[in-house]
Amino acid sequence: MKVCIAEKPSVAKEIANVVGAKSRKDGYFEGNGYAVTWTFGHFCELYTPDEYKPEWKRWDLNQLPMLPEKFQTKLKKDKGVKKQYAVVKKLFKSATVVINCGDAGQEGELIQRWVLNQAKYKGKIERLWISSLTREAIVEGFKKLKPGSDFDALYHAGSARAIGDWLLGMNATRLYTVKYGQRKIVLSIGRVQTPTLAMLVARHLEIINFVSKPFWELETIYRGVTFRYEKGRFQKKEDGSELLDKVTDEPFTILSAVKKKGKEYAPKLFDLTGLQVYCNKRFGYSADQTLKIVQKLYEKKVVTYPRVDTTFLPDDVYPKIAGILGQLKQYANLTAPLLAKKIPKSTRVFNNKKVTDHHAI
């Protein structure tokens, strides 16, 4: 039996529909020689310090730095995780091949590899590498399954990142907490959270320390066009008034005008942040409101996966564009001119190198 393991139940359901695993079981779909199961995010995590050495349980500066000789993972202490993992492990035992259907990126590879390692699976592994969950993309992906070993370097990169996070987080958090923490407050340090917090604090200090100062500008309107004094603002009103008095009775003359040809490119596709910014400006939606709306649209298959950080599409989406536009019947007046001629393929839109786990919305 071929066992497919996806990163989320919703993804597993889409894959199951494509491969013909129509029968719903407890924790997986089955049928047509396939079993399609899933994780839901990280099932495994690195050991805590005291699981490497008992003496590391005590927060003591003399124990720093903590540098395990070999890093190990364990199953998370969560009832839901343990139950689903038991299903996955049982399926692995009867698998002729495991197809890793994790997200096409470093984190997706790491999540599934840790589960495979935890289950001590030693059999054949293949990799489904897709960035879209349309039926066409899944079908095409299964036609082009790759050996799991092709992605060993990606897994090692993800593992190295996780280990680096552990080393920084565990050691620096203990260092700063023991040295500077008060009243048992933990000073949490992290690769991402600490620089982000520093930027927020710096910006907050700029705002609270900002002192507004008045300034004056010299402008005039000529034939409906506003002209502004090119040397900028006046910090003193008297300086602006002095210049105004000099030019008030003088004739206004346009000495030269230049016309330039320019190109205005189509706007980039949306990543989640870009969509949130646009919806805030256009509709006044908060970031959370936008995410909830686009998530509902995604669940109804109106848009693609929303939590993305790229504005590009992979090359394999290009042949499908005409078909997608052709289905937008209610917008035929807009799509017809595009479909009347060959749709251009721009690197501003299609770029495999800039697409990781998922493509633009």
C-alpha cells in the first residue's frame, strides 16, 4: 500500500480525492491502493535541556553554554498529536512506499522527516513537490514524484535552522533571565522574536519621543496646477514671508516643460502582507479581518493558499492561465481582450526560483 502523508487534514483530503482514496477512516483516507494521512504542523520537537543532561534542568550560569553532542527529537506531549501519530506509525508499517506530501519548502520537509525518523521508517520514500492544490497540480505532481533522497539537503538545512534556534533560545534565554530577570520573570530570547521586538521598541520610542515642529511652505496655483518652492520648507515663518513679498508682484513664467515616455507595469500579485495592506487602504479592514476573509475564500476554492510570502507564480501555472480566465464568465468583458491574443509570460509574475512552499495568492 502507498501511504501519503500531508501536512494538514485539508491537504490530505484534496490529495485523497485525486488518488481515489474515497473511504474515510479514523485519521486517514483509504482506497485505490492508497492511504492518505496527515500531521497538523509539528508533531515532533527537539529535546529539552534536562533530557540531554539532568544537571541542565537547573538554570545556572555555570552550566552555560549547553551544547548537546547529538540533537534528538521527541513526540510532542499532546493528546491529539499522540493519537494521530499512532495512526501514521501503524500505516507506515504496512507501506510499500511513503509519499511525503509536505509543503514544498524547508519547514514542510523538516516536519515530515522528523515524523518519519520518529517512527523509525526505513522503507522507500518519494516526494510530492507542488505549490498549488488544484486537481491539475496534484495530478501532475504525482506523475513527477521524486526520490525522497533528492531533498536530503533541504531537510538538513531545516534541521540546522531548528538546532540553531534551540542553541540561541535555550542558552541566551537562560543567560539573560539569570543575569537580568527579576521576580521570576523569564526574558525569552529568540532568533526571530528578539530582532522583531527590538524593531517594535525602537519604533515605539521614536513615536513617543517625537516632537512636532511647525513649518511653512511656499506654493502657488497656476492653471489648476500647484507649484511648490523647490528648496523646501521654512522653519521660520518670517523667512517664507520675506520670499513671498519678493515674488508676489512678479510675473509667473514657465521657462521649460519636458515630456517623458514611461512604462507603468501591472501591479504585482498579492502575498498575504500585500493583500492585507491593500484591503486596509481600500476597505479599512484590519490584517486579521483580511486573513479571515481570504481564508474562507480559500476553503471555498475561490483563491489559492493565503499564508504566503511570495508575489510570484511557478512556470507550470502559466499554461493554465487561459483556462482559469475562461471560467470567469461574469467577467468576460474584461477577460475576452486577454484571451483574444497570446498571454505574455513575464518574469515579474512567473519565476520558479522565487516560489517556495506556496505561490502568490
